[in-house]
Amino acid sequence: MAADAIEVERKYSPSESDALPPLASIPGVDRAGQPVNEMLDAVYFDTKALALARQRITLCRRSAGPDPGWHLKLPVAVGERRAIREPLGGDQDAVPENLRQLVLVHTRCHALIPVAHIRTSRRLTPLYAADGAVLANFSDDRVEAQSLLTRAGPSRWREWELELADGPRRLLQDADALCAAEGVTIATHPSKLARALGPDYPENPATAPKPSRDGPASDVMLSYVSQQVRAVKLNDPRVRVNAPDAVHQFRVAARRLRSALATFRTLTDTTSARFLRGELQWLAGNVGQARDAEVIRARLKDMISAEPPELLIGPVAQQIQEHLGTVQQQGLAAGLAALDSTRYFRLLDALDAFLAVPPLNGGAGNDAPGTVGRLVSAERKRLKAAVRSLDGGAGGTPQDAALHEVRKAAKRLRYAAEAAAPIFGTQATNVARAAEGIQEILGDFQDSVVTRETLLVLAGQAAAGPGAGFTFGRLHALEQQRGNEARLRFYDAWQQARPKPLRWT
């Protein structure tokens, strides 16, 4: 079973002759404990192109020391990592499957191979509080490292490391000051692996441009797209382990991406944007199937809980759980199959390429306020046109599909306004909030439509059963009423709080 923890640490670069600093003088430290000698032996794994190192992720197999096993460390913040450990297996080069899944969004189709061998002679000193609690552990390391990617000889260096246990984070700042007073600086390398690989270690990942009112319109688009690509990659491993809300957050990020590429399509190469939008639609559709079943399942569970027991005829709850449980499991399987597919990996490659060398056209360099403002306004007009089209419904009642189109238009406007918020501030935030309100009301309406369709299926399955069809019919009628109420709420919201236009001049 994997062990999961957050590590907070600081590394320093002493010379071979530097004496240990007076550790007990760090504020809050009552005493330094007896040093313990340890020998660590680790082989680090990555792709040939160092895809994990590029993301500041390390994966190693430690075969000696107090905690042998596989160690995966994922960056959380500067000096802070999420550490996941798995026990050693029989095959030394076989990365445990659950760890491989957690980094697959970065490694994709490429094999994990040994890239460095690092041996560390460690002298570890615990730092205690007055009550006996271990505040931190200070390690004085002598390191010998061999890159397995080149024929260069081994490198050797000394390193200090302070890792928090039960101590407060301010202890790190106090340690920084102590080491600086001793003439020892904070290490420039983020990890032992970085120093072991030397010039082969990838540079820091490029950051997206920061939008400003004086900057080009493309900065607004690229900043927003970059945020959503990050969200996809963050939620990918969470979907794989079925973490709470992971499928929903993953699908939302994919939809935001697709929407942004549609809104800002006039700033980019048409072919590239169209390809990405199509692939993102495929991805969100496949991964989101389980989420749809989950929503309907919860909705029907709440409805049944509110019903008088005498009106629940037959094994209605059981039939709903079995049917939608099967649909949800099939959806999860379809989503995981999509995440393991070459098609998905090629999409990730294409998104990375889009951000690395954006396929911009001439209009991308135009001023941000005017260009982005007009694009957001175009989405607002699109929403208004979708609302006007509702008048064409039979008997004055809009068709379900037409309301769904309004919802999609509101969602596009919401995401466009979110992207514009860095340069339009509260104006854009208010537009996004109003569009979100419409989207949520019509989302409730659409959930009602899909739930009624499911109830019809369930009623058909229960036709030969002991009266369950009555209950499914009743639930369908209640759901129809709920849908009509959502329809009326939408019209009220449109009259009272429709999104206002942006002003940029």
C-alpha cells in the first residue's frame, strides 16, 4: 500500500570544510539529538527526454537506508513536495503501476528508464522542542552521483538538508539566517537529481505571459489556456485513482479550454484551433460519462428520500442504483480507456506545442482591451441570439434542445469573461457571474431532461415487475415539474440579471 505525505524542506550548499552550524540555536529548538549515520542508495527513473524532471518530479527506487522502496515526489510549492512511497517489488526496473499512472500525463507513450544512480552517506540529526517533539531533521550528506544518460564520470558534493517534522515553517527561515551567518547559501539545484544530471537537466518550465491592459490580446488567451492545461494535468492522476470530484474538475478544464479556443479563434491559426477543439470535445465526452451518471444517481436518490414510503412501490431504489451504478462503472472504464489512449497523449503533445510556440495570426498582437472586449461582446450577442430563438418553440414553449443551446452560449460567455478578468476586473467578473447563474439554472433544467429520459428507460425495464412502473411514472411527473420550475427561473433571471456589456473605451 502506498504511503502519502507532504515534505517541506530546505537544501544548502556547504563546502567540504564547513562545520555544522549550532543547530540548537535555531529559535524554538531546545536541543539537537544524537546523530545517526545512514547509507542511501537510489536509482532514479524518467523518460529518455526527462519528462518528469521537466516538471520537477522525481521517481526513484531506494534499495538501502531506513525507508527502502519506490519514492515519487510531486512538487506542491517551492521547497514543498508530495511524497508517495511504494514497497519494493521483485523486478527492480518495474515501476509500480499506481505510481506509473500518477505520472502518465507527463510520460505518455514513453518508457520509464534508469537515468541516474545516487549514493548518499548521511549523518542525520533530529532537532527537538522542549516537550520532546521532533521539530525537524537535519542531514549532512556526502553525495556520489552517476548520470546514466552520459559516459561522464561520477560527481561528488556535500549537501545539507533540513526537513520539517512537527516544526513550524518559520523554522526554515530561521535556519536560512543561521546558515547565512555561517557563510552557507541555499542550494541552487532543486534536487540531488538535478545536480547529478548536470547540463542534461531541463531548464525551468516556461511560464505563460501575464495579461495587462497595455499588452497584446494573445496574452489574455495564452494565460487562460495555460491555466486550463495545468488543470487538466493536475486532475488527470486524480481521475485515474477515482478521487472525489476529479472527473468533474477534469471535464470542466477541458471544456474551458475548448471554449477559450472558440472565443479567441480569430487570434490563432484556424486549423490548429479546430483540431484542438475537436479533440477536447472527444475527451470531455468520454471522461464525463461517469459524471453524468453520478449526477442523475444523486438526483434520484434525493427524490426517493423525499417520497412517502407508501408511494414507493417495488424495488425502485435498488433498480436505480443497479442501473446507474452499471452506467457509472461503464463510464469510468470509458474515461480511463480514453486517458490511456495514444489519441489523448497526442492531444497533450499538441496542447504543449500550442503553448510553447503559439500559432498566432496578425490580430493576436492588437491591444488587449479593445480586441478581447469585442470578443467577449460577441459571445454576449451569441447568448442573446440563442435566447431570442426560444420564441420559436411549439405552443410558445421552448424546446429542450433550444434551452440547452442557451446554456452552452451562457457557458461560453462565462469562460470568455473569466479569461478577460485580468484586464477588465470587476466588469468581467460580473459578466461571468451573471452568465454562470444562467448556466446553473439551465444546468438544472438539462439534468431534469436527462433524468426523465433515464426514468423512461427504468419504467420500461420495470414493466413486468410488481408495480414499480407507477413509482417511476410519479418520479417522471415530479421531475417534469422540476424542469418547468427551472425554465421559469431562467426567464426571471434573464429579465432581472442578464449579463451587461463590457466597456473598454
